[in-house]
Amino acid sequence: MIDYLNTHAEQIVLIVVIFLALFSLLVFVGAIGSRWLLNRSEKRKARIRSDLSNLVIQYISNDISFEEIKSELTTKTDYAILLQISNELDRSLEGEEAERLKRLMNLQPIRSYFEDRFESNNPLERAKACLYFSKKTNVKQTLIPAIVKQTSEEHPMLAYAACMVILNHGSEEQKKLAIENLLQNDGLSNQALNDIFAEFQANSAHEDTGGAGLLMELIEKGKFTDHRTALMIRTLGELGYFQSADFLLEKFFELPKTGYDPEITTALIDILVKFGMAEIIDRLHKQFVQSKHSEVREAVAKALGIFCKEESIPFLKWLLVDQDFYVRFHAATSLSNYPEIDLRKLKTPDMDDKEYSELLGEIEAGKEGGY
Amino acid sequence: MNQARILVVEDEEMTARLILYRLKSLGHETRHAKDGVEGLKMIKEFNPDLVVLDVMLPGKSGFEILQELHDDPGFESGNIRVIMLSNKKSVEDVSRGFNLGAMEYVPKPFKMDEFLLRLKRVLNQ
């Protein structure tokens, strides 16, 4: 064996080198090839998108008829791209153009395309189908129970899109169930929750109280995580549901003396301040100013500056020497709302000179910028 | 003004394409910028008669563009008419836009005919 290796060493090395060279060449060609295929597919998509955009724009501008666009679409359309284009335009348009867009999206082949997508195993495909259904004027009633089920899916986009369909096409009971399912989805963002309640409000039988009533009912049930409950409280404030002020005040006073959730507490303080509920001041002074949670003390520091009561000054001064920078910052900002207070005179010897002057500078800049 | 030089600063591709299409069909000379930085550069280079300016833009907001033009001593910002376009409808935004020199504020979603009517009115002022 050793003799054989000695005799053929050069040939063996040559074979190994040739093999490695061929392998490298193969990898290189493969990489170039896949990049080329990817580029080609991207270019093809961009071309389809551009052609479709021109066509849709001409149609909604009434430069080509419905029949004309219909004949073009049935031969060469990528419906997913068409939906994308339609959604983008839908955000900006109303009136005649929006109506034309709706009519276009109601075409039979487009409808069938998305109904097929709804049967897919891929949740993203089902989400796209739901987004399409949510924009339509009518949805097959036989599909509704299956769409309600999708609202409890883990995939946040799918659950959100399915909920949007139900808000537009479901019964009052189905709407409530869809929202309740959706609220249990941990991946749902704050913005998505606001969108859902804005949509619910727009479609509600009780135009002024629908969203607020449902949110209060769900908070009262207490079956959601603290994080989600806090988000629901903030939604009440962000959507300006002033009718929930008394309910939130009650929840604020129900907070235990110890062991309260800081996220819920902060949300309650922020929203009650927004609603101008000065009844909370006393408890802010007596309890929450000394909270062990810095986010709660920060909310208190902000709140007291908005109510701007004289009796809050000592508490704000107390917060001005808090261990947390943001609490100190908001306490100082709040104190700057009192015309009789000169912040420069409030600096104590143990405060860092540089930090305090930077803090005053930031407050000054904030006020000049109108923030 | 029958034929004007109009710059559309809008990051939403389809909205921009639709506006540009309608403006071109009315005979205006148009340009498009997709973000705030490109928009500010094109305002100075293209020197348009009118700018359709979205508020929420990547890079620089519509307000920042107006503020920078206002603060630039080498630029005659008074010669350019501006229509603000935005999803925001709050009073503060509207007044902020007007204070910075915008002549019209069109909230999205909008009706295209109404938008063109406002644009014509601004061009004729």
C-alpha cells in the first residue's frame, strides 16, 4: 500500500486537485445561476407590477373601460400583485376611483383565486385571502364560520386579517368573538389593536359606544394577560373613548396597595390624565409617588405636571431626586410648568452639575420646539 | 397657469404614480421624489412651480423639508406653492403645515377630482 502511494503520489494529488477545482467550479456556477434565476424572477415581478399598475391607473382614471381591463387581466395577471396594488391605492383614494377599484377586485377570476388561497395550508396565503375578503362588498356567508375560526390562529397577520373580515361581514356576536379571540394573540401589535377597534367602531350598530362598550366588557372579564389588558386600556384612551373614564377610574381605585401590575397602573394613570380625571391626584401623592416600579413613578411625574396643582409641588420635588433619570427628567419638566418655580434654584448639592444643566437644556429645547 | 412644473414628493408608489399620471394628462411637467432627502434636493434643482408634499416621508418629513427651505437664506421659498398630503388630520398638523408656508392641506384618503381642483386653485393664486 505504501509502495503504491509512493509510486502514484503525484497522480493522487492531481486527482484531488482536479476534483476540488471541479467542485469549486460547480459551486460557483450554481451561485451565479441561482442569483441569475432570482434576478430574473424579481425583474419579471417588477415588470408585471409596472404593467398592472399602468393598467389599473388608466382604469380608475376612467381612461379605459371595465371591459377592456377585464380582458387584459384574465390573460396575464398575477392576482397577488394586483391585490398589493389595489391595497396601496385603497389607502389614498375615496369616491369614484375607490368604487372603480372595488368593482375590479370583485371580478370572478380574482374572487376564485383568493377563495382557493383561503384553502391553503400556508397561513400567510390564508391571510392574503382574508385581506382580500375584508375589502369586498360581499363575502359568501358559508365562508364566515371558517373565517371566525382563523381569528384564533397563532399567526398574528392571519388572525388580524380574519378579524377584519368578520368586522366587515359578520354578525354582532361573531364580531365580539373574533375580537376576543384576537386579543389572546400575543403577537398582536398596539397599532393593529387600534386599527381593529377603529374598524369595529366604524361598523358598529351603536356608532358612539360600540368599541368602548366592548373593550370595557372585555377588560371586566379579566381573562387576558396584564400586558394585553394594559394595551386595551391604552386603546380606550387612544381612540378617545371618553365614556370609559368612570370605568377606568373605578379600575384605578381597585388597584391593590401592593402587588399591582406596573403596566396596567401606568396605562390607567396615562389615560385618566388624558381624560382629565383629577380624582386620581390624591392616590398618586399618597401611594404611587413612592412606587417601587420606576415606570409608575415616571407616569406620576408626568401626570402631576399636567394637572399642575400647587399641592403636587413637594411631590415633584421629591421625584426630582429620584434614582431613575427619566423620573427626574419628567419631574423637572412638570415643575417647569409652574411659572413661580425657578428650576435652577432647585438643584441640590448631591445632584450632578453636568447632568442637571443638560436636563434643564433639554427641557428648554423641548419647550421651544413646542413639544 | 396651464402648464406648470410640478414635483410630487410621495413615498407611496401607487399614490405617486396615479397623481403623476393625472398631472401629465393635464399637460403639466412632472417629477417624482420618493423620500424627503431626494425631495429637498429636487426642489432646489428642478425649481418647481408647485410641490405636492407628503408629510410622512422616509429620510425627512414634509415639515422638515418646509422648515429647511424656510431657513435657507439662499433659497426663495416664497416662490414655490406647496400642497401638503397626509394621513394625519389633526388640527396641529394642519396649522403647522400652513405656518410653514403650505397653501393647501389634503387629507388621505382623497377624491382625485377634488385634489385636482385644489391644485388648480393653488396654481392660479
